[in-house]
Amino acid sequence: MADIRMMREPLLPPEPPPRRHLLSISDLARGDVERLFATARSFEQSLEREVKKLPTLRGRTVVTLFFESSTRTSSSFELAAKRLSADTMSIKAAGSAVDKGESLRDTALTLAAYDPDVIVIRHPHIGAPNLVAACSGASVVNAGDGKHQHPTQALLDLYTIQRALGRLEGVHVAIVGDALHSRVARSLVQALALVGARTTVVGPPALVPAGIEALGCETTFDIEAIAGADVVYVLRMQRERMDAGAAFVPSLREYTTRWGITPERLRPGQVLMHPGPMNRGVEVDPRAADDPRSLVQAQVRAGLVVRMAVLYDLLTTGPVPVESAVREEVA
Amino acid sequence: MLVSNSRRRENVLVKGARVLDPVAGMDTVLDVRIDCGVIAALGSDLDSNEHHVLEGSRFVLAPGFVDPHVHLRTPGREDEETIASGTAAAAAGGYCAILAMPNTDPVVDSAAVLSALVDAARTDAVVRVGFLAAISVGQEGERLTEMADLADAGAVAFSDDGLPVASAGLLRRALQYAVITGRKLALHCEEPTLSRGGQMHEGRVSAELGFAGYPALAESVMIERDLALAAHERRPVHLLHLSAATSVEALRRWRELGVDATAEVTPHHLCLTDDAVRSLDPNLKMNPPLRSVADRIALLEALRDGTIGAIATDHAPHAREEKDVPFEAAPFGVTGLETAFAALYTNLVEPGLIPLETLLQRLSDGPARSYGLEPPRVAVGERANLVLLDTETTWKVREDAFRSRSANSWLLGQTLRGRVAATVADGRVVFEESLVG
């Protein structure tokens, strides 16, 4: 009963809303982040109810198109769409026409023929979501393109930090590890800069790309630099980086000794984050991963509500109905 | 040995053009009369007789362009370019002669393959084509090609372009053997362990976008090695498509030490920087990649002062389906024959970065000299190799207007000033722009 709202505006034929995408953090202004978080907060409250499904996107179609393996991101988007009552369709590269040599453009055009409202895409190549956005009528959400961007990950990380620390402005985040190969690092550095947080990227010389400072961060090779941070954000360290000819670091063992996050390296009051999947014993000590200071589970939960908010935001143009209720909380 | 299908020698009168031959120091409004393909008279109010008249007033008449670096994709990828389409594109770009690279399928590494190409060019080539042959068999960097046989079969020079000669030992042997062939080596300088996997220039933009970097160092380290080898063996070399400030610096330093090295630069490296890659347009992906502002400035400086004597398009056609993919999945290379002059006039001459005279010399005399070819001249008694240039009209680069079979141009949709009105190659009008539109 309480959810019934009065229409205050005259009933006019609706204008088709401009098609919007979330391809990169650079698509967002600070106000967009605040609006998304207010929406996410309201969805978070709705998930505390016994019946968790909302009718908001009934009749809408959300396609997830994953050209790379993913557990949490694809399941998170799919559940987010289902919680909002959207129809979902999941396409994985393995077993699809892509295996038969179909080009990305043709795959996108084929899907576009079904008129989906949203296409969520993950692809190993930078800019693949832009290509899909250019040739389909859907709103496109980038769920990770190569080493470029993973904007919903950055948003859920910000949301997690805000829920844990109560603020974003002035928070100091140390991002530790392989920033060179990390779309998470690039998106997160940009997102943190957008909301006025401070970021230090820490890692071995060959894995901290010269020039990343331009996105709004400091860099250092010294692991001691994490001492001053409120948040220690650990990046996944991949074995391929030690391949012959690559040699970004001499060995995983040496990496773990120098840059691995142990409970001893965390100071009291710091929180630990990781985008997953974790390599326990490599970039993060299992004791640190399971420490109460770890926010990894909170990140996964935040992923669901933030992705619900993103889908909702792309497909609606009106004000968020619950915004006023939570405005004070996120201010 | 340059060949074309030219048999006819035409009678042409170019009326009232501003005749600009920078090497001869000529800059006057004149009529130029061509009798049977040979420049017969320069003067005022020349009688047209029965000659084909090219109206030149408002236009600049200059020595025809020479492109020392073209990929004709033949044999093997005739869907992307053929000798006929590539030379027609060259004619439309003002070129009277081009040199074709040997990285085809099969590679031009035997006299048989080369002879077949030369024969094909005699019937198909609209402007004169010279073919380079590979330095190593299959461009695999293992064994030398039969360079003397290839030279006899018509190889203009030798190159493994597209790939570096990774082995210093093999390059040294090739330089030594060049005494026998009398042909120059043209070197693609790239240290493969430094460029490995690189998609674009390593710098601020690659750090931001996440692309694997291809540092300027990968080029300049190899230039240092190759020029050290050339110095030791006392052989001349030509350096292909320079992209970096450190490469220019190395070239200057080795030249002062007496190395006989010529060099070329592409229009895209002169006009663009890595910042352009932010668009993620696969038509901005080439090897070597677009580099920093400082690199571009150094290239312009080197072009102005003559350290780099030649402009080369590195015209690299690719099929649409190959480029219609994300940046990382796309092959390296962009086309350039039909847009080079307009791109350079618009981006360099109009803003005052280089004088028109310098541009014309670097498009014609410079590249010809790099390979010891006869430079085109506007002079009585010379075979007519001329380009008539309209420096006022603007035009829009359209995919459907290319003579090339491929349209992977970084200039698509852009409006440029300066166009080729007509090209006379080897005594014949091979291109004439309709004056309408």
C-alpha cells in the first residue's frame, strides 16, 4: 500500500529515452555515482524482505554475452536482472556461433534482432563493448573489456567502501599488485578519483604502468606504502606473467614475499578487498583473506545491488522513487 | 628496374600552372608541352596543336611523386589489392612510381616469384612499379635469399619489411653480400623482445587504455644495432618508417660517423600521435605505432632539415572484415596512396609546419634518391613524370571513392584541403580528376 505513488505530471506520450551505456567509468559524473548508490541502497533494503523479486523491469530483456570465463560477474548480472523481473538470456562464447568463427559484429547484430533492452558484455578485447554499442539498439554494459575497463566492479568496490567506512571523500586506497594487466585497477583508480578518494598503486616495477598516474593516482614499488591506507585492495596475480619471455617478476615465490598481503602487513583499522578470484597464498595470505577485516563477501553482495541499480538506471529515466528515503544516508 | 604497362607516349600541354620544381629552384607560371611523353618545351602561351590540354591555372605542377613503400598484397591477397588497383590508387595520389614490399604470400624470395610479378606489372601496372625482394627465405630470418639471382631478375632492393631481421649475424651476411648485388637493404627496425605483443606506443595513453605497449625503444635499439652493422660493413642502408625521436637522434649520430643511411617517414606518423588511439579505431593501428607528441615533433624536425629525406605511405591494405573488429584483434596497417598529399598539405603545409617546396621534394626527389632511382624533374628532355595539384579545393575522404581495393584509411570522413588534379607518369596521363565537384 505504501508503495502506491501519485502521478503528479500530466500524462503525455512518453518520449523514447536516449539510449545510454555504461562502457567506462569516464562515462560517469559524480552525481551519477551518488544516484546509482541511492538506488542500490534501496534495492539492498528490498532484498531483506522475504520475497526478493521486484517487478520493476518486467517485460524487459537483458542479454549477458560472455566471451571470457567468469563466475561472479556473470552470475551477479543474471541474478540482478532476475531480481528486477527482467527476462534474461545468457550467451557464452564456448558452444556459440563464436566458436564457428562468427565475428563480434555479426554476433551483436544477431542479438540486436531480438531487440534486447540491455546487452551486458565481457570480451578479451579492449573496446569490444563500444563496437557492440555502435551496432545494436540496446544499452550496453561493459562487464570487462580486456585490460581496459570493468566499471561495475569499480562501482561495487566504491559502494562497499562507503558502506564499510561511511565515506568515500578523502579515503586512501592502496591498490597492490599487477596493475598493468588489470582492468579492475584502471576502472577503480578513475572511480576513486571521481569521488575524491586518494589512491596509491603499489607493485613490482614492470607491473605498475608508467603513465597510469594520469588517471589520478600515485605509484610506488614499496609495499610499506600500504601502511598509510584505509583500504588495501589486492589484485589477482596471474601465473602467465612469469612465462618465459614475459618475466614481469622473477617468480611467484619472490612476488609473494615482497608484495603478498599478510595479516602482519595489515595494520589495525585497515580493511582488505579483492575483486576475486583470489589466489590464496600468492597475492593474499589465507589468514588475511579470512580475517574479519576482509570485505570480500561484502563486495560480492554489493555487486548484486549495484548491478541491479545499473540496469534500473539505464532503463528508467524518471527519478528514483526511494531516493529521498536514503538521501541522508549517502550524502 | 621499374616496369609498367605504359606503351603509349602522349602529347600533352599543361597550360598556365605554377611550375614548382624545388630541386631546380623553379617556381614560375608556365606552360609545359609534352611531345611523345617527353617534356619538349617550357614557356608562355605555347601552342596546343593537337595536344591533350590539362588546364593548369590555379594549380601547382610539380615532379611526380615516388612512393618507396607500398604493399600491393599480390600474390596471395588479391582481394585486398592487386597490381592494377594499387597502381591506379597510386596514380590518383599523384605517384608516378612506387616500390612494392615483398611480404606477400608466397614471399618474394625467389627469382621465379619475382619474375612472375614483373611480368604481371608489364600488363597491369598503371604507373611504374619496382619490386623489393626478401632478405631471408620466407622472411623467416634463417637463411639468405639468392640475392644475386633476385637482383638479376629485377629486385630494386632487399627488405624483410613487416618483420625485423632479428639475427645480427644474418643481417651482417646480407650486408656483405650486397657488394655482389649492388642493391640496398631496406630495414624494418624492431627489437622483437621489446615490442612483443605490443598494440600501441608504450606511454601514458597505453597505460590508461590498458593496451600492451610497444616502446619507442624497440625501434631505436634496433636502429643502433643495424647502423653499427652498416658502419662496420661500410654498406648503405635505408631505414623504413621511422617513428621515434630516439631513432632520429641515432640516425643523425651514425651519419656524422660516416654511415650512408637514408630514411623515410609516413604521413600518419607526421600528422598524428598516440592520443588518436583513444578512439579505439582499428584504422589507427599500424606498425610502428603512432607515438608521442615529442616523437612527432622530432620527425617533423628531421623531415624539415633533411635527416629524413623521404615520405613513404607504407600503404597497407586490409580487407574490411579484418579491420571491422576490436582494435587488438585487427592487423597492423593503413592505406595511404590516395590521401598522402592532401593529408600532409592539410596537416603540415597549411598550418605552416613545413613549406610546400619541402613537402614536394620529400615526396619525389627524396624517395627516388633513397633507392638510387632517377628523380622526376620538370625539365626539357626529361620523360614526363608530373603531378598537377589543386591546393585550394577541399574534399571529403569517402570509402566508396577509393581506387584501392581496401579502405582502411585513418582519414575516412575527414575533410582535407589539396587534391591531385592530374598525374602524368612515364609520359602518359594516368589520372585526371574531373573538375566537377
